[in-house]
Amino acid sequence: MADYLPLPETHRVLQLTSIVEPLQLKTAPTPQSGPGSVVARVLAASVLSYSGDIYNGQRQYPFPQPFVPGASAIGRIVTLGPDATTLIPGQLVFLDCTIRGRDNPTGAMILSGIIEGFTEASRKLMHGEWRDSTYAEYTKFPLENCIPLDEQRLLGPVNAGGLGYCVEDLLHISRLLVPYGGLDDIELKPGETIVIAPATGPFGSAAVRVALAMGAGRVVAMGRNETALHRLCALDSRIFTVQITGNEQAETEALKRHGPIDVFFDISPPMAVDSTHLKSVIAVLKHGGRISLMGGVRGDLSFPYAAFMQRNLSMKGTFMFSREQILSFVKLIQSGLLPLGEKGGLSVGGKFGLEKWEEAFEEARVAGTGEVVAIVP
Ligand SMILES: NC(=O)c1ccc[n+]([C@@H]2O[C@H](COP(=O)([O-])OP(=O)(O)OC[C@H]3O[C@@H](n4cnc5c(N)ncnc54)[C@H](OP(=O)(O)O)[C@@H]3O)[C@@H](O)[C@H]2O)c1
């Protein structure tokens, strides 16, 4: 703990000035905590497979400029606001990038370091108090976004009752949490059969692991890439695969071989707007089937209205997850029911200092779906 105190006057940050310029390493005044906030030393921050496309403008994510980009991270609390009641300096925490307006939690929500959201209220959050994120030595975060982690259990040696993870392994929490939000929202139950599509991307394959840990009886993973599907299959005997071929009828026939489908989890990226899987899975959902939509599709899609009405289907969109869901998810991790590291087929694809951000983004772009890439400021 002493290593992190007191706060230096300045610290190193990565700054985005404009989407047409590369990020720059700068020295800036260290943030200060006040009521409702903490300042944490960033130990490892997540990099998304498409971070490069976010900050070069290709994904058209709105954010203030200039700002310090970032994502969810693992940090150690250094200073706290006077209204903190349980968090303490030195504590290891998960820094959740989902920042909500305290007076408007459903109407104002940003992803710190990534996107300013879609309402005026959200914009206000990211253009003001919560502008800068975790690609920095220190970061200021809301108290409620600091989720305590049991350091002894997670990082302690296996022969002393720990799980033996390294700090960077814990970044998998941020990826696995995304599908947990949607799967918890549609109440995936032990023993149920779920189709996950596409299951071959980083968040899609995370959904496969989370569904297994939540007790799914059968996980049908869909994707175009056969090799990636085969790799997924090797994780667990409850995983089966169906390829997305563009032939809706053939996909439907292949899905039918897996019996009644209870749940469909969709995590399509924007490029999959015309993919056939949406309709082929809806065609096989059982009466009362539930659908979770968590993808990044921007365009409008048509869907079989009559199938929804006749089979009492329901569809729920989920953006990220709630604080309650993070707390229950961390229990899943700390219990060991959802293993990280080698046991869970999850690894750290690379660790990069702030100055190596370009390499970090490239590594994340090409990394395997079970790998996380970390920025370690
Ligand atoms: N709701 C939320 O809170 C939330 C949070 C985080 C992310 N997201 C969204 O989730 C999306 C998926 O994330 P990800 O990391 O798993 O994947 P990704 O890296 O964005 O995209 C790769 C995945 O999409 C598939 N794919 C690409 N083009 C396709 C096409 N034309 N037709 C069908 N499948 C296609 C790939 O399948 P193959 O390997 O088979 O080609 C692979 O499974 C993101 O793009 C993001 O927008 C949502």
C-alpha cells in the first residue's frame, strides 16, 4: 500500500486529441478524489479487440476530445472521498467502466474511456466530471464503480487456498461480465439449452464460458469460422456447434438436431447486420423461448412477427450490466465456478506500457478469443 502513497502531483496519461491524430503520451495533473469518488492506481486496463477502430473513428463512437481513453481496469485504491463507508486505501478493486448518472441511472450512462452514450444527460457525464479514463497511471472513478476483490483468494497461491491468478488474468472479468448481464436478465437456468451467436468473437466466446458456469445443459455455439468453432468445442463436452453458412434453412435444420432451444443469446457485431443466424435461431426457439440481444448492430432488422406471437417468444436488449450483477458475478469468479487462467482456457495475450499503445491495440485485434490484452501504466 505504501508504494502508492502519497499521490504524485503529476502522472503519465495517454491522450486522444482528435480521431485523425495518434494518441499521445502526456504528463497531466494527478486527479484528486472528492465526495463520491476514489483515485486508484491503475494496475492493468483492458483493451478491446476493436479499440483501434474506436479511437481512429471507424466505429463512430462519440466521445469528448481531448480525453484520456481507457476501459474497465484492475486498480488499487489510493485516496477516497469522505463519504466512502467500506472501501479503504490499498484495496484491490475492479474499476467498472459503466458510469451512470446518480440522479438518473437509466437515462445517463457512459462507458468510461469508450463512448459518451446516446443522450444529452450521458454526454454531460463524459464531458464533465468523468471525462478521463484508465489509460493513465491514476484514475478518478465513482465510489460505486469500485468493486472490491478478494485479493487473497484471487491472487493467493493455490497451496494456500488461493486461485493463483495474476492481476492481468482478472481483466477477463470485464469481458465475461458483458454476456453475464444479458444471460442474467433473461434468467438462463441450469440445464437449459442455449444458442450463442456469433460465438467465435471475444464477447461471444465469453458468453459460452459464462453460460456453462451458470449451468447451461447444452450450449450450441454458432459462427462462420469452423476452426474457431472446433476450438470452442474442446472446452467442454456440453458445447456443440452449428456453422453460420448464409443458408437459413440449412442452419435451422442443423439447430433442430439439438432439441428444444430455450434461450438465444445474440452478440452480433455491426458487420453481421445481414447474417442469417438471427432468423434461423428464432425459427427453432421453443414455445416461451427467450432472446437476449447484446450485439452492436446499428441498422434495423426485420423479424418474424407471427413466430413471436404464436410461440410467446420474448426478446430483451441489454447494454452492459448492473452493479448488482457485477457483485453476483464476482462471487462466481471467486468461488472458482468460472475459472480464469489455464483451467478456463483463458490467458493474457500481452502486457503493454502506455507508450506501447499501438502494439497493444494491434495485439488485441489479432489475439485469440480467450486472450486479454492489458495496458499496464
Ligand atoms: N451490449 C453490450 O453491452 C455490449 C458490450 C460489448 C460489446 N458489444 C458488442 O458485441 C459485439 C460482438 O463482440 P465480439 O468481441 O464477440 O466480436 P467482434 O470482434 O466485434 O466480431 C467478431 C465476431 O463477429 C462475427 N462476425 C463478423 N462478421 C460477421 C458477419 N458478417 N456475419 C456473421 N458473423 C460475423 C465473427 O464470426 P467469425 O469468427 O465466425 O467470422 C466473430 O464471432 C461487438 O461488436 C460490440 O458491438 C455489446
